[in-house]
Amino acid sequence: MTALWSDWRLAIALCVVSWGLWAFFGKICADRLGWPTASLLGWLSGTVVVALVAWRGFAWPGLAGALPAFAYGVFGAVGAVFFVKALESGPAVLVAPTAELYLVLAVLLAVLFLGEKMTLVRWAGLALMLGGAALLSLKGT
């Protein structure tokens, strides 16, 4: 378990698998239950899992320290609701990859406000993501 928390590559690989399954089951739930029920049951069960996994390491940071975590939770939950709503009416083969364009916004915000650095190769990667999303959205694909 220590390797999971010490190497970001293993953690991100497990994240990718988890989110891939999340999108897959999100589509099934959206089709069968509708987005309100799918979203509520999904986030309730997810909250229980996070609480069980993170509880031992939890330390209250004070209100000022907790505000970014509250924003993280609210935006994550709101995004998930819209994601499931999109899955309800759109095909998962388009919705899931297009939703990953959130990465472009995350990268731009990290560069602008967190001082993280971009290279030519990283900018090219962002351009390829945007191009891929454009290709996916074409009619007849």
C-alpha cells in the first residue's frame, strides 16, 4: 500500500482504471436509472468509500485550509452530475473522451495560478487533446 501513495505513476494508473470503470458504470446507471438517481446513489457510495479510506489520515486544517477542499468537492460533484446527465443523452464513446477536456482547463489554471511550467511537448499534447476532441465530435464518427 505504501507504493500506491509514494509513486504518482501507480496512483494515476489506478485512477485511470477507476475512472474508466466510473464512466462505464455511469452510462449504465444513467440509462437505467436516470441522471438524478444515478448521481445521488453514485456520490453517496463514493463518499462512504472515501471516508473509509481517508479517515485515518484526516486532520482538520482549519476553515481557511479547508476552503479549497470544499471547492474541490463541490466542483467535482457538480461536474459528475453534469457528466452523468451527458451520459444519459449522449453516447459514452463521445461523452467520456470529450469530458477529459477538463484537463486543458486544469493545465491552463496550473500554469497561470500555480506557476507550473509547460514545455513545447506538453503544449503539443494539449493541442492533440483538442484535436482528438474535435475529431470525436464530427458527424458520422
